[in-house]
Amino acid sequence: MRWTDHAQLWGGVLLVLTGAAMLAWPSGRHVDWALAVPAMTLGLATEWAVVLRVRRRQRL
């Protein structure tokens, strides 16, 4: 994996953990859900994109 793949993968992990933390410790506002769900979705999509790109690169 290239360093850019590592950076993107860890960025996705941080987004997922941030979203999970917002859901685990809610402040009682709707903002938590409005930010947590997109953060987790974006983080998982980022990780999946890295996995697919690395697999494609290995096949070539």
C-alpha cells in the first residue's frame, strides 16, 4: 500500500470512530445524529474505496 492509501484508510477509521463516539455520548440534540451518521457512512465508504483500489492494483 502507498502512503496515500494509509492516510485515506486512517482518515476513514477516524471518521467512523468519531461518528460512533457522537452516537455513544449524545448531547440530547438532533445535531449528533445529523453529523454522526454521515461521518460513519463517509468513513466506511472511504475504507471500502481504499480496499478496492489496492486489490485492483495488486491484480495488475
